[in-house]
Amino acid sequence: MKEKVLIIGSKGMLGQELVKTLEKDGKYIVTAWDQEDIDVTDFKKFNQKVRELSPEIIFNAAAYNAVDLCEEDPKEYEKAQILNSETPGNLAKIAKEIGAVLIHYSSDYVFSGMPEIVEPSGCTGMCASCTLHQGLESQIGFREDDQPDPVQKYGQTKLEGEKNVQKFGEKFYIIRLSKLFGQPAQSSKAKKSFFQTMLEIGQKAQKDGTPVRAVDEEASCFTYAPDLAQKSLEILQKQKPFGIYHVTNSDYCTWYEAVLELYKQAGLEKVEVIPVSGIEFSRSAARPYISILINTKLEPLRSFKEALKDFLNEIEK
């Protein structure tokens, strides 16, 4: 007998991949809700509708992710608190009430950016050609049980959401991801991924002959939406113990290193890419200096470089 699944935020970059993955699997009856179907922050109406549907599994792919706006504007911060903090808590409550499993997605930005590592002598903070960490890669980053300590308001709201799921939920998975990329979201309010944006900038730069500046800091791992959707299903089907999981593609890098790889694969090698410090860009919210998510519980995903090939192939279709 097929299980009933509810996917919230179904037209976002991740949500649309969850819909594809679960429908393709064939073991589920999938209901997909986005903002035009239900207001997830109207808890009374939302809960009534969920009770009527009575799903056995709920995926929460809805989130507020305007990091800088959240920092700048009190009204935007309030939106982030409702969607990222209060809504997951409500979802945990209703999931517990109806006996459903909740899969909730969180962020690397719940961490401070300063994992407990000893920096090698000579560290300058510019990572492009650094070899000082060779042999130390597995030690750099944050594990699932490391203490979160966000450095901006957005991260605070995501951490509060995690805590509310843990406080009010029963059967749940909290999956942390970072630097999500994939095909453009169907939702009109969704923002483009970093790779989509930088590809467009690179194509223009190749025509104009202008250099592209990219931040050579903030080391983290990219997460390809189709790979994350498939791994989420694997966690569910293998009945992994409930709790927190880190799911990212392998091979961490800075934004600058990611742009070099993108332009190499996209045939834009002639575009000059200049590594710069993050302070050269006007951004209201602080970013973690390092937010690499170390996965200790699952088989690792493929390199983001391999996933990037698939992304570019899909873009060209």
C-alpha cells in the first residue's frame, strides 16, 4: 500500500526535486503544496487541512532565505522568524498529532564559522592556492553534534526552527544543507542559485572582456538539489535513526574556487576571475568564515564537480 506524502514548498528549488524523486519512486501518493495552495503560517487553517489529508510523511522545504534583508529590516526578520522558527515547531506538533514522520531542512548558517581546529602557521585567510590544510581536510568543519552558534539573524531563525522541531516533534529528521543549487525554481519568489547567477555574469563578462570578482573565503560545501532529494528519500526508506543529518556534496571550496570550476566546465576559462575578500561586497549579514558540514552518519554524496556537470547539461536543454 502506498504511503501518503505531503511536500511543503513544492515549487522551490528543493521542493520541485522532492516531488520528482518521490513520484518517480512509485511507492508514494504525493501531495504538493506551495504558497498558492496554503499559507503555512496560518496555523489553524493549515493544521485543519493537514488533518484532512492525514499524510504519513511530511517534507518541509519551505523557508525564508533572504539573509541580508533579514538582517536589515525588522519586518523581514519577523517574516523569517515566523517561517523558519515558528512554522517548523507547528509542523512538528501536527506531525506528532497525526503520527507522521517530519523531514525538515536546515542550514550550515546555524554555525559560527569557527570550528575547533588549529590554524597552521602562515594562514592568511585567502584559500585559493593554500596548501596548509593538506591532510587535515577531514578535521575541518562541523559535525552533526557540534554546538551551533549562528553569527547572523537568519542563522538564529534556522537554529530556533531546529530547536522547535526537537522540542515539539517525535518522529523527525533535521537535514542540514549548504549552498543549494539546482534548476531554477518554479516559484516566482525563489531566488537564483549561486551557479546560475555566476554563469550569467560569466557569459556577459566573456562578451565584455571584464573581470569577475569572487569571494575567496567562506569555505563550505555545495548541495545539488536532486542529490539532496534522493538522499532524503534514502534516509527515509532505510529508516535511519531520527535526528540531525548533514547532507552536502563532497569537496568543499570557497566561492572563488567554485567560480573557477564553473567557468572551466562551462567553457568560460578565458574570463578573468579575481579573488577578493568578503569585505569588498556590501552585505549586511555576517557569514561564517568556515561552514563545512561534516557527515558522520551517511554514505557521502558525489563531488559537487560531478553534480555541476549534470546541472550545466540540464541548463542547456
